[in-house]
Amino acid sequence: MYDAQTTKDRIKSRCKQQKISIDVLLKACNLGINAINQINDAKGMASFSLARIADHLDCSVDYLLGRTDKQEVNR
């Protein structure tokens, strides 16, 4: 089971490292303001939305989900 708070914290941390706000991130990914809040919903965030965020933050989806501590993307 994934922890929604871990995902939120890692997104916020990557934004802070890259010196961008959550709003800037969401706009760059063509996502609505509530996209981050959907992580806590029973349905969760859409996989495509999470992939867009990971791509923009240059990290893996697995990292954002807390499945690994390595931020690098395997290409």
C-alpha cells in the first residue's frame, strides 16, 4: 500500500530543490489545482498525472510513490 503523504512530501521536496512552486509545477503539467489533493482521495491521482509530474521534476514515479529512494529515472 502506498502512503499518500509520502508522495505529497516528495513532490513538494523536488519542487523546493528545483525552486518552483506547486502552482508552477501543475500549470507546466497542464493539471488542475486540485491534482495534488486527489492523492488523498479513494481513487487516487491518475497515473498519467503522476507521470507528468515525475517527468517535469526529472525523477521516477517509483521515487514519488516511495518505492525507491533513488530519484534517477531508468531510461
